[in-house]
Amino acid sequence: MKKRKFGLAMSLILAAGTLLGACGGGDKDTGKDNGKDAVKIGMVTDAGTIDDKSFNQGTWEGILLAKEELGIQEKYLKPAGTTEAEYLKEMGNLYDAGYKFIVTPGFKFETAVFKAQDKYKDAKFVILDGNPHSGDFKPVVKDNTVAIFFAEQESGFLAGVATAVELKEGEAGFIGGMEIPAPQKFNWGFQQGIKYANENFGTNVTIKAENVIYQGTFSDSAAGGQIAAQMYDRGVDVIFTAAGGVGVGAINEAKTRAKAGDKIWIVGVDVDQYEDGKYDGDKSVILTSAMKKLDVVTLDMIKRELDGKFPGGETLTFDAKNDGIGLPEENPNLSDETTAKVKEALDKIKSGDIKVAAEQGSLFK
């Protein structure tokens, strides 16, 4: 996301904070749009906070952009835990307060949305990175729900190209959260991007099996720091983290080492994590970030609703061709040469000349 939008979104969050209760987001009238009363857009957060530098934050920033551009009224609720019952409770609280367009960020909402789409038939639901199902993993997307997925492998690929071209040579590592499709696709795409750069741009970056680790959660930051420390001690120069709070721990470890003079890097995920990697003025350990444009996609779904074109019943994938993934528009740690090579790769993905595998296959040794 552009720094301008990030700053605006965060300022709106801070402003809304004075109006929040223990669990809720801003709830004041925001005016009218196109002659209609402001549409109420709600969100239930996943584990973590609204400023988690990941799914919660990216989704909320899209809602705040809709407030700015479309005049909607916004609110988020944070469940006491991460069970289906707790998610359903907060969806019900939003519904009872008149928020009948509800965005849910993450696969953990799958069974809750499955039940909610039948319980609240006059509401609309957006689930990011998941399909509603009853627990059997058989998708059931009703007419009042849209399921959104991203081509993480393409975003990871671009990050891999950027990493290899910028470093020229060295060792890379990967820290994932849970070993589920989204982090896996980031990992596989990243490895393919490094391989592509090595074969086409004369780079020599390697990634060893011992330096590809799934921690098992998205919340254990201490473990993330420990894993990162072990990788850096083994000579790894850059770590791609697709691990939520676990990745935050890795970033903190990288910052500590950078302050001590080590030249090591982190590749961020989901949102532009450059600010989180700052350790000395404007210096940051974040080389770049493999982004899902959560804010853009959330804003797009809200626009479609206001235009009477909500894609209910559909499962949509956002990728390079529809600008649903990519690297940040500003990459202070990437050279002009690297940026040009990344753009070249992005254009080839869009044209179909490069096809990034979503599963681990013959490209890997």
C-alpha cells in the first residue's frame, strides 16, 4: 500500500480509538453517499489486534478507505477467542446493530460464516482466504456470501525475484506459520522466484531444506525470534516470513542484529511491513513485502455492494492480472535495477509467459 494511504488509515484508526468500547470499532454516523443513508460495514477480527500488520489491519484499512471514499459507516468487533461460537456471537452483535455487510479475515471463519449465511439471510458476508463449509471442507457459498482467495504464489515469486536480484548471492530462509495453503503457496512461489532469477538474471541465491520451517501457529512471536536467530546463525542472509505474529518475532530479531551491525534482511508478507522493520531512523530490515492487497479487495467488495453488483455465491481469486497481489509501490531497499527486473517478471506473469505453480512440483529439488 502507498505510504500515504497507510498513514491515513492509521490516523483514522487512532481517531476512532477514542470512540471504542472494549471490543468495538468506530460507530458514529458518517454521512450519506449518492443520496443514500450511509451503509453500515462491519468486521469481526481474527486472533490479534486491529493493527496486527497482517490480515486484520489490511482488511480494516480497506474499510477505512471505503469510509473516506464512499461515506460508509464502519465498526469492528474483537471476539474473546477464536472459536466458531465466539465468531458467530460477534457477527450477531454486528447484525443486531444494523451492520449487515460483514467482512471476516481468514480461514478460521469458514464454519462460522457457513452458519451465519443461513442464520442472517438478509446480510452479506465476505470471507477472505476461506470457503464456508460445515466442517467437512466442502465449500458452500450462498448467494449472500463471497469467498475471496489470492494467488500467494505469484506474490511470493515476485518477492523471490526481488530478493535474488538485490542480494546477487547468499542464503535465503522461510518461516511459515501453520502449514496450510496460503503460507505454503508463498513459500513455493518464493522458491520459484529465486530459481527464476538465478537462471535468467545471473544471481546465485540458495535456500536449503533446513531453512524452511513452519512454526505451527501464527501467534508465537518468541518462537519466531528463536527460529530466525538459528537461521541467521547458520549463515542465512534473508528470511521470508509468512507467519503473522511469528513473523513479528523474526522481524524483531533481525532489528536487534541490524543494530549490532549485521547485514541481514526480512521479506515481509500480506501488507507493506517496511515501517515495522525500522531500527535506525529510516533504515529498515524489510527488503520488500509479498503483499495481498487486502485493502484494495475489501474496498472493491464494498463498492460492488453499493453499486448493486455484489458477487454473491461466487469464489473469486485475486492475482497479478487483476492487481490483487504484488510488492509495495515504494521499496526503499530495492535498487532501480531490481525494481525493473521485478516489473519485467510481473508483466510476464500477467501475459502468461511465466506460470507460477501453486503446488510444489518439478521446479524444486
